[in-house]
Amino acid sequence: MTRPKLLWLAFLLLPLLDVHCVAQAEDKFTATVALDRADGLYGCGEEAVFSVRIRNNDAPVTAGELSYLLSDDGVAQVASGKAQLGEEPTTIRGTLQKPGVLRLTLTDKQYQVPPNNAHVMGAGFDVDRIEPTCVEPEDFVAFWEQQKALVRAIPADVKLEQVAERSDDKQTSFRISFANIEGLRVYGWLSVPTAEGPHPAILTVPAAGYRPYGPSIHWAAQGFISMVLFAHAYPVDLAPEAYDALGQGELSDYRGRGREDRETYYFRHVLTGCTRFMDYLITHPQWDGENLIVTGSSQGGGLSLMCAGLEPKVSAISANVPALCDHSGCLYGRACGWPRLIPNKDPQIAAVSAYYDAVNFARHANCVSLISTGLADATCPPTSVYSAFSVLPEPKRMFSTPWMGHAHDPAFVKLSNEFIAGLGKWQ
């Protein structure tokens, strides 16, 4: 066969080759889950109905079986089984007889959503009746009063550096640091409104990680004296690769470091650093003397609760999916919050954990609180969040999302911004 004939034959075969490639497209499964109640909240003994749809490359999957697990917030198994896929959504039913959160997990790996996250939906049962497992030590207040006195006895040695590129006509931003306990320093940002005061104050505390936030210019532009804390004893202006190195080295295990003793646990100096920042805000000459708001997410949500217990002048907190709650849950067959502080139910560490449990700080809060939780959150399980919420004083509000894992619900972000701008008042 001559070359022209070969080329003509190849051209004729191209459509067939293209059809073959489409037929061999890789499976890409997605799942959507809904509850029969939009808020995902039930009374004990009521039935929650989960509806599941599976798609493959946008085409409905109408045959086969779906394996699932129902658990009490990811700990005790409630039920498991296989559900038949069909033209209509697959329904899975379940209930709890005591206050808690019924979590649906799709155990067929290819159906897990979002990718690599099997925890797809949670239903709450009498969640307002969830009580904490942690017990407050008799000397809890005395211990933290001692820690505050310790840091306040050290000269603050304030270092303040204006940052022109972070400032504008509405606010001026500074890098700021203070002396902390044990020869450490605590670092962060200060942003001050250009307009004359008095002004409310806001402290932003960080989520877990090893990179610092930038200044909270947004709140300063709205008339708040704004501070942003870096949880670690390093400046906020290092090169990105320096923080990467810290994350792989010095800070790789910070969440559990020193947990064998209340005097050595890592979060001790984080909390005395929070005291330094709050002290600065409430002694600032332009503070209005009334409004001190603390806000954060995850680790920052837990630190917000802790700040409210440390400083009686905190007037409001907004805490998204707070961590550091009800560490002792694991001792009682319950979910416990990040960072899973008690390994192997170690009694010594369990005793220390009570001094660093956001629940125990929440017992001493004297402020209005806005809290959020994802009923499908496996990092900061909703049972642990409700444990802290249950001991907060009124007025307080919980915003729960049945489909959300460890994330931000955009509706909560909007509500939180309105709550802060309204100085802790409900819209």
C-alpha cells in the first residue's frame, strides 16, 4: 500500500479512535447529600432521613449499592449497611436516643465527598442538651491568675514599627511585639484608625499553622483598634521559606509539645501572649472603655473562648468551628476536639488538659457569644463545640450547618461580620 493510501486510511479511522477514547473516560464520582430538615436538627428519638444522589461524570448512577456508616459524631457506631441506588435518591434513616450528632459516612471510597473526605452530613439531636465531659480543676482560676500576674510582672518592652505599605488614609498599621514569659516574645499586628477615637477594639487570634496572618486592615478602616496575634514566638515578617522550614521543623509538633505538665505545655505562652495583646488594647488611649471583641476560627475559635475566660473585659466573641474543646471526651467514649490532646487516655496528660480546655475558660466568660459548628466536622467535632457552648452565659447564639465539615459557612461569615460591626448585637 502506498503512503498516500495509508494516510487516507488513518484519517478515516480518526473518528473511531476518538469514540474509543471517550468510552474509556476515567470514572469521576460525586455525591450530594441532603436531610429532610434544612437545619439538620431533631429531637432525640425522631428520625433523620438522609437523601443521597451519586453521579459519574455528571450522569446519574442508578444501579448498584452504596455502603454507609452512621455514627455518634464519628465515635460510637450506630448503624451500617448497604443502600440500593436507583432512579430516585437513596434514603438512609437513623436516630439517636440521647443528645448528640448522627454522622453519615459513605464508606465506598469512590463515592466519598468532597474528595478524600467521607464525612458528608450530620444531624443534631437535642444538641442544646449536650454537656461537657471535662471537669474544672479546683485551682483552675488560681493557676491562670498566676500566669497573668507572671507575664504582667515582666516589662512589656513594646516594639512598634509602622509599615507604610500596609497603611492608608483610613488606618495606620504597625508590626508590634512584646516580651513574654520564659524569655520569649509575642508578635503580631496593630492597626489604628486615622479618625479620632474613642474606638472599640478587636483581637483576631489565629487558626492552627505556622504562617502569620497580615494586619486586620478591614476592621481598622471601620473604626476598630485592631490587633492580630501570631501564636508562635517568631516575627511576622520572615521570608516565606523561613516559615516553611519552621513548619517542617521547630513547629511541626507544637500542638502537643510539653503536654505532660501544665507549666510546659506550648499553649501556656500562647495564652500569656493573648493577655499581653488584650492588656495593650484595654489600655490604649483611644479605646472606648467598653467594647473588646475577640474572633478566630478553629484554633482561633478555641483561643477566642479562652480569651473570654482570661479577660473579664472581653465584651463579645465570634468563634468559628472552635478547637481545644472537651479534650476529655475520649475518656468517655465521646468525640474530643483538636488537637486530640490525650494520647492513649494518659491520666497525667488528661489532668493537664483540663487547664487548657476551652470549655473551662468558657465557664468564666462574661460576654455575648456567636459560635459556629459544622455537624459533619471531623476535626473539631460538633459534640465538643456544643460542650463549650453549653456553659457560656447568655446571650449566646449557635450557628450550625449540617453539610459542613471543618470550614467556613459563607452565611456565618456574613453574620459574624454584622455581629462584630454591631459591637456584639444581633441583627
